[in-house]
Amino acid sequence: MNLVETFRTGMEAVVSHRLRSSLTVLGIMIGITAVILTVGLGEGAQQQVGSEISSLGANLLIVSPGSSTSSTGIRGGLGSASTLTVANANVLANKTVAPDIAGVAPVVSASESLTAGTANWTTTLVGSNPSWMSVRGRTMAEGRFISGHDVQTHAAVVVLAPTTASELFGARDPVGQTVDVAGTPMSVIGVLTAEGSSSTSNDDDQAIIPITTAATRIIGGTSRNDLSSIYIEATSSQTLSAAYQEADNALLSLHGITTATNADFTITSQQSLLATATSVDKTLTVLLAGIAGISLLVGGIGVMNIMLVSVTERIREIGLRKALGATPRVIRRQFLVEASVLGLVGGMLGALLGLVVAIVLPHLISDPIAISAAAIAGSIVIAIAIGVAFGVYPASRAARLAPIDALRSE
Amino acid sequence: MTESGTVDPPLADTQPIRIGDTGPPPAPPVPVIEIEEVHKIYRTGVLEVAALRGVSLTISAGEYVALMGPSGSGKSTLMHILGCLDVPTSGTYRLAGEDVSAMTEVDLADVRNRRIGFVFQQFNLLASLSAWRNVELPLIYAGVDRSSRKERALAALDRVGMGDRVEHRPGELSGGQQQRVAVARAVVSDPALILADEPTGNLDSVSAGEVLGLLAELHDSGRTVVLITHDADVADVASTTFRIRDGKILDNASAMVGGASR
């Protein structure tokens, strides 16, 4: 008896016990759907994190001021000290000091109230230089960004992020309009393209002005040259660690610090933050996949149960087939084919249902689901493997039945 | 399984088989069944039950033999051994010249497939398959290709008068018709031996008569038929009757050797 015949016989048995077969298939189907969806949710989350990395600027390093210690010995939080200056930023921008740094954007930021006519909106006011746009990986929706000339002349110009623009001007075109920033009228020269909110801050709600304008007209006083942070863009993702070293060394020597552990600043990369987020997502995916795996196991036990029932119910048939010349191997194969067909059909239907849910579900919840061809192929293979694995025991039981005992049974 | 086609060429419907056709062509013909001093002891725990106590029997090709005995006489055990469904505890069994008494399970399956056609009391047709699909089963296990399987199955059904019901399922057939399908299945692979175990046990007298007639026809066309029954009237249709009691053959009405060694 060749494999084609064995397959045909197995298929016939599946088809002739429709209800029983479909219940088994249902078990496998739900398991496979669960696996595909959990893996898809996990992959979707990781892809989302990945796109956030690139949107934040993949080659980005952020230098933050260190903590300060007050005269009473109380240590302030990170960034409470004012150890970073515009002069520091200018050194980092020097190509001979740091050849792997492509752009440096010193940033001062403050929460300020903006007024345009009757509209009033409090947002993050950022003072920076023309490098800010490329370093942060932003583009202009309309108008232009701050120029070097604006910085030199302390120009009273402002670039608005899209949310800020719509809060202040509604549907009107903000470019060319005037905004009152902390009492200083400034003209709007451009609007940034929407970014989407990141996990840390809302990048679509801020206003950017030349750093010199911020220092002299908004902040003033002794702290006007103190920076909130310095954004550094490495020349590529490969040179990110080199850029990190260069910035670290330069700042250590500028600040006259000999031991790195005493550094009065901190350099972080967006990638390191997001890598943590990714690994959290991965852990979650593994956990969910584990739960889905348990449901697959239950489905597999269902297959075994059904196959054992099938063996018991068909003892006479097995006996007859053996009397007519079926060898134990042929009987075993027949039951294995039955079990794996149940697994295959369950796997395919589960993959189909998973796909449908993956299309429908993102409309109901905000999380994206990424279904890959590999996940589908893998889960179908798993389903067949489950059919075979849980079919082996019932199949060998069927094969071991003695023909006379089997024929005698009523 | 693969050699089946070469050992027993398919029978043409119109050409009756002659005695001795089941063996290799040159004479002398080999007896279909030769059993010598066969014992069968069943062990259940500490209990030993001797179902057969030294049975010897020779059945030549083309004979119609009835094995008759009450229940518990050992006739079922003998039938199982004759049908290669079980092996004797001791003694030898040669089926069409082949010693099958010490064969492995796989070889026995092959022998059953090639040499023996079974007719059971319970018909034992598969309910999910149509008549012709039931008849082709032995040919599937013999490795016969699909088209000639159908051809031979239909020819066999035609021979038992079921040619107009080949697509019917067992549930759509009467008991007598089901048993005819079972007879067709028994002869489809041209076995050396047709083994009928109480073939009329579940049938009304009319159907029983038809089935016995069918077996007689098969005998007339040269086949070896062994009929196992407890019914003397049924046994009467056979040319030879062996009576079994307490695991032994009591008497033998023919010249065939029975228990000669005792």
C-alpha cells in the first residue's frame, strides 16, 4: 500500500466522521489563531518601537547636565546642575575634536505661554540652532526653519510644531503671523511636520526659537548660557559609539574631570532607551506565545483524545483491514495521516482566522498586528507536528491490535 | 504484498479455475491446507486452556470442506489458525506449500492478503464505503493499481449477482446482499482458500440458501472452500465434513488424513 492510498484512506476517515473531525480541528484552529495573533502583536509592537527609533533620529546622543549638590549636601536630580554651555556645544561641533559627530544642537527649554490674538497655549519653548532639525530628524510642513542668520541676529522668529500651530491658529495659516512668546512678539516662519507622540514627550507640541533669542529675550540673567541638553547626531549608526567616546572625552577635558565616574554630565542614546523598550516587548511576546502554546498543547491533547476514541470505535475496522492484509505499519500510517490531516486543516483554518482577526482587530484596538509569512508557515508546520506527535500513541495502539481480538469485538 | 500479482493471476469470469491452479503450474498439486499436530494453548494468568489438542488435517485444492462443532469445541480457534489470524502453539501449518506456523505478523498479513478470502458471520463491511470500495480493499493492500482494482472489484460483484448495486453502501443493502458483497471481497484477490466462518449465522433461511449456493458455485468453479459452522444442515452442502469436539477432530468422512499420528 503506497502513501497515496494511505493518505486517501486517512482522508476518508476524517471526512466520514465530520462532527468529530471538525471539533478536533476547532481545537487546533483556536490554538494556532492564538499563536499567530500573539506573535503578530509582539512583532507589531517591535516594529512600532523600531519606527520610533528612526523617527527620533537613529544616530542620536543626548548629553544631559549632571546632578548638583547644594551647600546643605542635598543632591539634586539629574539635570539640576548647569554644567553644559553653548561653548561646550561649539567644541563638540568642531570636526577635528569629534570627527564622528555630524551635527550638534544645543538646547535650552522652558515652559512658556504663547498668545496669538485671543488664543493662549502653554507649551515647551525650545531654543536651539539650525542643526536641531536634522539632529532630531524633523522636516518642515511649510515655511522654513531657523537659519544661522537668525541665531546671529537674535531674530524674533519662531517655528511651531503642528499641534501648537493648530491650538494657536486653528485652521488659519500660521506662517507670517505673530505670536506673543512670554511677552515678546515673534513672527512664525514655519511649521514642523507631524511626528506622532513618542513614549517620552509630545514632539508635536513645542515651539522652537533661535538659541540666542531664548538666551537674551526669554531667559536672560546669569543662567542664560546654561543648556538643558545637547543633542548630538553621529555620522552613522556604526559611528554612534565612536561619537559617544569623542563627546565624552571632549566634555571631560573641558570640565577638567580626570575620572569618568565623577562626570558632571550624562550621555544617553535613544537606541539604548528603545532597546530596553524592545526587550520588554519581547518578554511580553514570549509570555503571550507561551500562553498560546499551552492552548496548542490542549488542542494537541484533543487530537490524541479523538484519535484514541477513533481507535476504540474502529477496532472492528482495524481487525478487518488486518485480516485483509494490512500490516501494522499500514494501520499505523493510516492513523498518523488522519491525525496530521486534522492538524493540517486546523493549522490552515487557524492561520486564516488569525489573518482575518489581524485585519479586523487593529480597527478596534490601537495596537498594530504584524503577521509574517514565516509565522503562518511556522504555525501550520507546528499544527501538523502536533497532529503527528499526538497521533503516534493512538496509531501504534491501533497497529498493535491483534486481528482476531479486533474482529471479535462487538 | 508486491508479489501477489505473480502468484495468483486474476481469474477471468468466463474461465472456470481447475483444481491445482492455486499452486505452481507443474503437477503434483500441493494440498491447500496441511496441518500436523497443531496445539493451541491460551494462557490467561495462571490458567491454561487448551483450545486445540493435536489437530491434523489435509485439504486438497478444489475441495469443499465443512468444519463442524458446537461452541467451545475449538473450531473458532482452528479457523483463526487456518486463516493465519493466529499462530499455533505447536505443530506445523502449510498453506499452499508455505509454512506459516512460525511467520512474523507482517508476513502473516501478506499471506492473508494473497492466499485467503474471508467471509465472516458479521459481514464486516466498512459502513462508510460503497460496495465496490469494500470489495477492492484486499487489492489496495496487495498494491494493485487503481484502475484494475475497480475493474476487478466490479467483475467480482457481478459474479455474485451484485453488479447493479456497486455504489450502494452496506447500510442500503439487506443482510443477504451484504454477505454477497463480502463473498465478492473474499474472491476478488483470487485466494487459494476461501474461509467462511458461520457465513449464514446472521441470515434468514432464504438469504442463507443464496449465500450457500454462491459458495457452492465457487466450489464448482474450482475453488477451495472451508466452511465453519455449528449447523449440520449447513455442513451438509460441503463434500467433506470434519467434526470437532474438545479441540480434536472426531472423525473424518473422507480419505483425508485426520489425526493419523495418534
